[in-house]
Amino acid sequence: MAGEWFVGGVEAKGFAFAAILFGLDSMLRNRWNRAWLFWGVASLFHVLVGGWAVLAGMIGWLCLQGDRPKILSMWPGLVGGFLLSLPSLIPSIGLSFGVDAAVVAESNRIYVFERLSHHLDPARFPINYVFRFTVILIIWLLLCRVKSGRPVDRRLQAFVNGSLAIAVSGTLIAIFTVHNTTLAATLLRFYWFRLADIAVPIGVSLMGASHILVAANSRPRIGKILLIVTIGFAGFHLLNLLPVRLVPTKPRTIRMGFGWWEACQWIATPGNVPSDARFLTPRMCQTFKWYARHSEVATRKDIPQDPNSIVNWWQRLEEIHGTDSGDPQDRWHTSLTELDVGKLKRLCRKYGADYILTVTQPRINLEVVYENGGFVVYRVEDDQPPKADPPQKGPQ
């Protein structure tokens, strides 16, 4: 629904989701203490990813009623998981400590409605994601209606339904705070839909496999039909991706346009630019620091986490790339080449940038130090007159 993933890159939530899977495995085996410990590890890597798993587990434990351990028997795992999460939990709580309330409110607004609305605001979720999640949710609900009688299936249902309860809560928050942007941003920033995006597909996969296995043992003919249909569906998806995989393509990380990776490699080559040089870069670039190994003034991808830094970062983006247009469709310049030379020099002087990396056309009246078919690197000389040194005093 919100487009979450846990395989596809290297960041903290990927390791957190791995710990969640280990915890879910422990829960399905009725080893709850081990599950709480794994979810504590998940919270250590990413406090929100792990925290929602803990809450889904709690909701699941409540729903299981007779098929669950006593609360007192789980205290070692609960306490241990909580202690494991503290190194991540304490800094997260302290991010807004002592910060002006207006700054916190503005940073929340930027975080939820400007930068990450595709993950946090249900009204802005891509419609194709919502449709796909709805389909898989219907499949999940149909699978839950088939009674298997196996305790492991009941535990799986409890956890997945716990994640759905969290997502429904986030949806209700979005609905009832639609006219209160400040309150909506304060509450929606906690990624209410992250766990359900992962848990429901996992539930469909495991529960579907469980039902097929039961059917294959009790009614072999029906079981074979279900297995063939399932393999066919998965195979159709892979067949759809086959043409894409057969043709070599560049990784998405360097698909900024022709010449992006080459320009970054030139910048990274020792001797071409000073090691401490700073750049103005395209607003939507994501991989400049990875490949060029130099700093940049601001990029949309790298959002900070503390309120003051978020507000400052957004102000930089608006000052560098904003058009000051009231039309949302014309809010940003398409490239730095749309700015006049005087403004570019002022921005470089203000933010300590020495170079500009942008598209080759149209040209900017600055010194070119590198160029390929898609991107050009300009050196920006500070043409402000140097400040005169104070007069030296001789001996009195």
C-alpha cells in the first residue's frame, strides 16, 4: 500500500526486517521469549520497524486467548527485548528534546507531507500500490476463512491481523485529522503502514502454502490443482520480468541520465578536484556522494532526522531549486541551468560550494572543467573583492 520493502538495498530497516522474520518464526513455534528478543534486536536497528512488530505481537498475543503463554512467563523476553532496543529508542526520543515547538511542527509537516507523503499519507499513496495491496488483502481474508485447525496458522493470523490493526489505526488518524495538518503530521510520521505492507504478503505466502499442503494430503487432486495455479501465477510474474532481466541495464542508482556515473567517477578521481571540494548538484540525484565521494549542499534524497536539520535542509532545497511559483506543478526548477549566473555564485558563496554539477544544456557562463554527453562540471570562482587586511601596527 505504501510501497515498503525489506529486500533491495542496504540500510537499517533491512536488518531490522530480518530480525522480525526470526522473531515471527519463534512466535509461530510458540517460543515467545525468543520472539520478543528478536524484535528487540529489530528495534535496535530501526526503532519504528521493530516497535511495530512488538505491538503486532502484543495484539496477536491478546487475540490468541487460550493458545498463548502466560504474561509472567514472557517477562525475560519482554525485558530483554526492551533493553536491547534502548540504544536506538533513547536517541530517537531525544531528537525533539528542547527544540522550539514551531520548528518541530514545521519539520513534521515537511517530513510527512513534503518528503515522505508516499509512505506516510494515505491520501497520496500511488493508486497502483493501493490496488495491489487491496487484492492481496482480499486473498488473505479468504485464506483466513479456511479453518486449518493448526496452532501455527492461528499464530500467523494473529500477527498479520495485528499489523493490519496498526494500518487501520493510521488510516483513521489520516481521516479524522484531515483538517488539522499539524496534528496529522505529528501522528502520521510514525509509518503506520510499514509493517502491514510486509506482513500481509508474508501471511498470504505462508498461509497459502499451508492450505495447499493440507489439501495435498487430504484431497490430492485439489491440492495438485491449487499447486499448479499458484506456481503458474508466480511463473507469470517472473515471465513478465524476463525481458527486463535478459537485457543488461544499468542499476537504478546511476540512471540519472547519460553521463551521470562517468561525471561522478571523474570527480572521484584524485587530482581532478580538491578532496574538500563541495558541489551544487541536481535536486533529484541520489548517488552523488556514493560515486563522487565529495559533499554536496543539499539533495532531496538525504533527509536529516532531527527537527532543526530537517527545516534547514528543506530551506536549502527551496532556496536553490525552488521557483517561488504558486503553482504546485511549477514548484521546482528542472535543472540548475535555469538559474542565472549571479544567483548561482551567491548560492555557492553562501553554502561554501566550489563546483556545480548539472546537465550540459543550456550552457552556463562559468568555467568548464569536465564535460561529457550528459553532464558538465563548472568551477565557480569567487569574484568578490577580498577583504583588506587590517593595517599592521609598528612598535610603539
